[in-house]
Amino acid sequence: MNRAIPVLTVIAAVLFGTTFYMAITYADFDAALFFSQKIFYWHVPHAFMLFIATGMCGVSSLFYLKTRNTKWDDRALAAAEVAVYFGAAVLATGMIWAKAAWDHWWVWENRLTMSLILWLVLVGYVIVRRYAGASGAQLSAGLAVFGTLGIPFVYFMVNRGDNHPMPGAKGNVATLTGSMRITFWLSVLTFLFWFLAFVAMRIQSARAEREVRELREKGLDAGILT
Amino acid sequence: MPRLDQVKVTKLIKRYGTERALAGVSLELNAGSMTALLGHNGAGKTTLLGVVSTLVRQTDGKVEYLTDGKQVEGLEVRRQIGLLAHASLCYGELTAIENLELVAGLYEINGGYTAIEAMLDKVGLDKKARQRAARTYSRGMQQRLALARALLVDPSLILLDEPFTGLDRDGALSLGETLGSLRDTGAIVVVVTHDLEAIAGRTDHVAILRRGQLAFEERGSYSYEQLKDLYHRHAN
Amino acid sequence: MSMLGHAVRVAAKDLRIELRSKEILYTMAFFGALIVVIDAFVFPSNKPDVVRLAAPGMLWVAMAFAGTIGLGRAFDRERENDTMRALLLAPIPRLSVFLGKAMATTMMIIAVAVVCVPLLALFLQADLFASPLILVGAIVGGAIGFSIVGSVFAAMLLKVRSRDVLLPVILYPILIPLFAAGTSATSALLREGSPDWDKATFWLGFLGIYDAAALVLSFWIYEDLVIE
């Protein structure tokens, strides 16, 4: 893990530079939105990572509850915090997109709605974890497990769509062609490496915290520290 | 129903998030013995009691419940545990009888109403009070009800979590006496308390915890002064 | 089955206590009614048609808020004399404790709905009784799901100091699909002419599957959550 972090970071940085350059210069302009469409290369991959991170958080939480092995707890926490970042970015870029496409800062578009709900679950995770004291890890794990179980329900709820009338969704991955398609998938790869690097770093720091604590306890036991 | 005759605690570790409550405690609790579990607040006494009562899961280490050297598990263990805390564990809105009826139902105790009445006679809860909501009871009456509740299930492992808190001197001493007689009938009795006077002369096994570790353990008989001296030497 | 038997015993105990003090019932129902009245004021009442369409939402907001309060109080009662510890220590499957608490909570939430629905119908001229089957299905389905998820977390929160704040923080993100489904099913009642059965069946089915999934998951992880 230790050695993987710099490697992941370098790959992520190189990919980021490349993708950014390609998005600006290589990818074609969208017929309707022109330059505004470029945010798509940021927005959608972030949404993908939000979903991956949520799944990772849910599954790790379940393993943590079942095994009580703290390594799963570290993973769940790392995934949740990273997901909060990706979710915030999805919502922010989604708002920019909405303003450009529909002239409103917020619309109840299916995927945006779903991202918002997932994001709320993960923000809940981080809050509970922080303020629930000693049982925080357990409680937030429960929240993540139930939240992950809810994903298919959220999906059906949003797609049935008689809660909010939604303007026709624009920007579908399947309709991308040529240079836009290549740039898009490269962008997904870029943010996948971002995601992996973030998670690896966060797990690393959680482990370091634990090691420091254990060292301190050893010091206390030996009577060196007070 | 197999009665427990030994509880073996081995290298018990419990962490709460970043806090370490127990750091490798090993202890043997035997039938016919009263163990006093002493230590400052936060030393790990309550956590240890929690793990032994199956309500707290240890991070590492094990607790074995034994009958004739054979291990007992699951519901069988819980069936054998009687808990007495400074809270009564009874519902204030229900009467003494209703509270015990609930316990009898959950523990599948035969004998029904007669057994409940007999138990309330034994602990000396006033006949008229039995039909009143438990929240109207005095502290002493609540303690009697709690004791009746704990004894009704005929436990072989009796765990006491600060049972003397809020009792007057007479109440504390008479409770201590009851515990002594339970010990004599072959139960495993474990008391977590700060009230050394109430257990002096009755406890025959002292374990003192400090920062999650066993600082002192000894079997013998102890007067109040001896207990106080041990506490001051090892708990700090 | 003894697990179910013990669950009924736990639920009966809760209902008996509640019927004696009526504290939760009265405060929850009153609180639910207050929310309905406030709703009737804060939405533009000079446009009755608009407000009528919002009635299902108001009902579910009232149920969610009053339900959270009732749930918190029902578990607080188990904290007063440390009785939750006693229940979990009893030689019965711990799932019985969970099921019993969930059953009792379900009943109390249904009681809130019994107060709120007629009030909404009265104040907003919303024809919520157009089809009792849909109405009852939605309320019962919603109450069950809420109680299942709520009982899992409320039990665990007993040991946490800021439990009153954290209970909704945990429950509401998880329960968004449930509230949305309940609202949609209820709003199927308000279609001009006759209830929209297509919509109602979809959302009632959704609620049913949600409840079943939540129940299965709760069974699977309840003990892992409630034992520290």
C-alpha cells in the first residue's frame, strides 16, 4: 500500500493533464452546448466514482459489522470520505451543467437526483461517525449498509419519476461518438486513478493513526508516558 | 439445565473506537466465590462486566462459560445470568407483579403467579405495593424488586453493577448479606462496586483494574481496612 | 415459534405501558396534527387545487416527524431503568427484541396517521378516502418500513449522548425511497375522477418489497449492531 500511493498519484496526475488537454483541444464541440459541454468530462466520471465509492463503503461496512476487523472499517471510512468529495463535485458540476442546458441552477434530473440522495447517505455516514462517540464506527457502518441496500430502490423511485416532472435529460454516454467518446473514457480512467489514490492515502492515514495510538498505549503500559 | 461452575476470561481486549477499555485481562471466576471487581471510573470494570454478560463483544481474547469442564454457549449462557445494577431493570409503568410476569415469560419459568408471589415474599416487598406501578416505589422497594427480578431466574452467574448505589447503610449491608448467602449456595458472584464497606468480610476474591489491565488479584478474606489499603495501593 | 412468541410478548409489554400512560400516543398525535395545521398555513391556501395536491406530502412529513419523536421516546423508555440491557440479556433470540419493538412502533405510527388523515381531508378538501385500500396499504406499508429501520438504529443509539439529533440524521437519508413511495401511493388517490390504480399498485408493491428487504437485512445485522 505504502509504495502504491506515489505510483497511483503520478499516474493520476499524468492522466489528468492529458485528459484536460484532450477535452479542450481534441474533443469535438457539442452541437447544442458548445464549450459548456466540456464539464461533462468531469461531471459524469465523478458520478461513476461516487457510485463505486458508495458500493465500496457499503460492502466494507458489512464486512466490518460481520468480522469486526478494523481493516474493513478503515476501508469503509476512506470510501465514505472520498465519496463525499466526489459527490460534492458531481452536484457542483451538475448545477453548472443544468444552468447551461436548462437555464436553472438545479433541476430534478434523474441521475442528479440519485447522486444527491447517495451523497446525503454518505454525508450522514461522516457526521454520525464523527459525533456518535465510541459507537460511531458501528452506527455509521449500519447506515452505510442500509444506504447501499437502498440504491436499487432509489433507482426505481427516480426512474418512475412521478415525483418531479423532469426536463428531458441531456447528455447520454451511449450517444457520444468519435473524439468525444475517447476523451470521455480516458477521463473515466483518470478519475478512477484519482479515486484509487485518494482511498489508498486515506486508508494509509487511518492505519497510521491506529499505529500511533498503539505505540502510545505501549508507552503507557511501560510507564514511559503518562 | 446446566448450572455454570466456572467462567474463564482469557486475555480480553476491548477497544471502543480510539479508546482502549480492556488491555488483556485474564481472570477465573469460580462457583461459590464472590469476586470484587474494583478500580477507578474508566478502569474497565463495567466493560469487563459487559463482556462477561455477553452484551459487549470483545475485540480480542475469549470468555468461556463452563459446566463440569464443558463449554456452554448462546442462549444457555444468558439463561444462567442474573444481573443486578443500580437501575432496577424494571418498567416504572408496570406493577411489580407485571414486571416479574414479563421476566417469567421471557425466561420460560414455570410456576407462574405462585412463584412470583413467593419470590416477592422472600425479598420482603409489601403486599399492597405489588399492585402499584413500580415508579411509585421508594429506592429501597425498587432495590427489592430488582433483587426479586434477578433471583426469579435462579441464576448461577450473578453480575452486580454498582448495586449499592443509592441504598442507605442498612439496605447496602442487607444486600451484601443476601449476596453472601447466594455465594454459599454455589453461585458465581461478581460485584463491581465502590462501596468497600458493604462487601468487606464477604468477598473472597479481589481483582483490581487499572487502565484496562489487571493491577492486582488475590484470593483470601478481607476486612474493610485491608480492602481500602489494597484499593489505594493498586488502583492508582 | 418461540421467537415470534417472545416478540409478541415484548410488543405487548410496550403497548400495555403506552396504554397506561398514553404519553407517546397523545404527544405524537398532537404533534402530527400541529404539523398538518402549520402546513395548511404555510402553503398558499388561496389556491386550493395546489394545496390539495400537496396533501399526501404533508401527511408523510407529519408521519416522518411524529414517528421519529415517538420512536425516540419509545426507546428512551427502555433506557430509564436500563431495561434494554435486561431485554438483550434475556435468553430469547435478540431478534425477538427487535421484532417486538418494531411491532409496537408500527402501531403507534399508524395511530398518528389515524389522526392526521382526517385532518388533512378536512382542512384541504383532499379526497384521501377515495379508496381505503390504497390509503391503508400505503400507511401500513410505510409504518412497517419506518419501524423496522427505526428500531434497528434507535436501539443502538441508546448508548449515544446525542441520540435525539442523530436518529433523524441516520434515518432520513436511508428512508427517502420509503417516504417518496408512500407519498406517491397516497397521491394516486387524488387523481381527478377516480384513483390512479396503476400508480398505486406500483408504489404499494415498491413499499412491500422495500419493507421485505429492510426486514431481511435487519435480521441479518441486528445483533451485530446492537451488541457493542
